[in-house]
Amino acid sequence: MRMIVIGTVMVLALSTTPALAGPNGSLGLYNNLINPSDGSAGVVDFGSLCAPVTVVFNGFLGRLSLSLYAELRGATVGGTAGVECYIEGLETGLPAGWTVATFLASGTTHVGDLVRPHMSGIDTFRRDTITWSVTSPEDPNCQGGVHSGNPSGMVFVARVDLTSPFGQGTTFTQQNYYVRVVAPNPPTNPNFPCPFLLQCDSPIYTPFCVTGGAFHHHPDPSDAGRSQLSDRRRGHDLEFRERTVSLTGARGASS
């Protein structure tokens, strides 16, 4: 597996947009619409901040699905070779028997786990480093790059599916359930305590801190307006915390 050398850090700026895109991009969570005929994950709804549980097969199966996308901006607009982050909120709190499955983008290599803590020796890690094999910004494998065939500025990274046991499709009764993209803990390099994207500048693969999105599952239908506002505030608070920790890391690296 290729070594990725960590370089210069860029700090974040405050934003209150739903996607939480900072000056150098974001890692956002978006709802996948569930196909009612078979319960599979369908198209991505980029406009949604929240989603209810979808119950199919006459109440026998409950499904939630979300996708992790990198939004390229600023220093990352030329494409990305990988990401490092963690999705918080799926370790505990789900109804008994519900499973969490992760599907990474095709062509990626990863070290870690996106949604579960994992051990290395006696240490516990909450992070996943997901990379594509990229030789230069002109490489078609540079995701979102000039030769990638994807000019949208949005790069699919992973899909996370939550599924109930068969026969227990209505057991997810907890409302206002949040998951969010957070900094890897610990990061592969302590100078980057933030979710980050890697540029395609082989062999350096310069990382840039980006904002992490929050997603609201199974919202209380009687509180829809306040839920949308709460999502934005949670996102703002999360981004402020990430900005603070990034500034701290930057000061430590320069001292």
C-alpha cells in the first residue's frame, strides 16, 4: 500500500449552509431515497437535511441510507486523492438487531473503519483513511479532477446502510437521531486533527482541513421547522469546534 505524506494544513472558515462547505470543501452526509419495491438504496437527495425511517414489505423491514460526499472547493477544486474522517453516531443507540453496512467508492483502498472503533495493538482508533491510486492531478483517477469525467465538484466516498431485523421494521422509534462527520481520532498526523481531503499532487498528497456535515435521521414530524433550524445550528457548532481544533493544531505545528 502507498505511503501518504502529510503536508501543509489550512484552517476552516465558519459557515451555516446545509452542506457546511468551507473554503476548501466539505465532507457531507446526504439522504439516499429508499426504493419501496425492494428496500434498496436509490438516488441521493442532496437537498435534504433529514430523513425518516422507510418501512417496506408491509412493515417487516426498516431502512435508512446515507451517502458521504466530498464537495471540492478552493484548494481541493482540482480533485482529490482521498479523505480521512470518521462518522460519529452509529456505534450505539440503534434499536436492537439493526445492522450498519458500509460500501466504499469503487477503486478505493482504505485503512480503518468509517463507522466503528477498531483496535491497533492496545490502542482504539476512530478513523478511516480512504484513498484512490493517483499519480498526478491529470490522472483520470484524481476524483473530480480535470480528466476524471466528473465536473460536478461532488465526489462519492461511501454509502452507509442501516437495516432492521426482518419482522421489526417499525422498531426505530427514537426521534431526532443524529450522525455527523468528525475528525479522525487520533488522526494519522497530529498536525491534522480535522476531517481532511488530499490533493492529487503526488507524491506529497497535500491535505486540507474541510468542514464535516451533520445529518438528522428519523426527525420528529411535529417539529419539522425547528428540526431544520437545529440541524443548521448543530452544523455551525460542529464546524466551530473543528475550526478551533484545527487552529490549535496549526499553532502546535508552527511552534
